[in-house]
Amino acid sequence: MSSPAIATVIKMMESLSEDVQERVVEHLREYLEDLQDELKWNKSFKKTQQQLITSAQSAKREIAEGLAKPMNYENL
């Protein structure tokens, strides 16, 4: 099943030479892979957002109570 947007893109692609079509397809593949990665990241971030907020609140509380110590980046 094809949407009107996809049909429009197909018509546009058909007007191009085969080598240009191949270049466009490669760009589209890369773009779609990046988009899928971004969607996965957003979904993952949304699932862990409350944990991040809780951790940040805990860190702020520890700093306010004087329980936090500076991190020694030299010995990591």
C-alpha cells in the first residue's frame, strides 16, 4: 500500500537517470537508518527518563548534604 507522498517520490525518481536513482536510493537508505536509530534512542530515553530524574535528584540531595566528593578523573 502506497501513500500519495510515496507515489510522488516514485514519480520524481522515475524522471532521473539510473545512476542518479542509485545515488538517491543510497542517500535515502542512510537517512532512514539514521531516522530509525533516532526513533530507537527516543524510545529508550523515554523509558529511562524517570530513572534519570531520580538519579539527578539523588545527586543534588547528596551535594546539598555534603556527601558528594569530587571525581578523580586521573584514576579512572
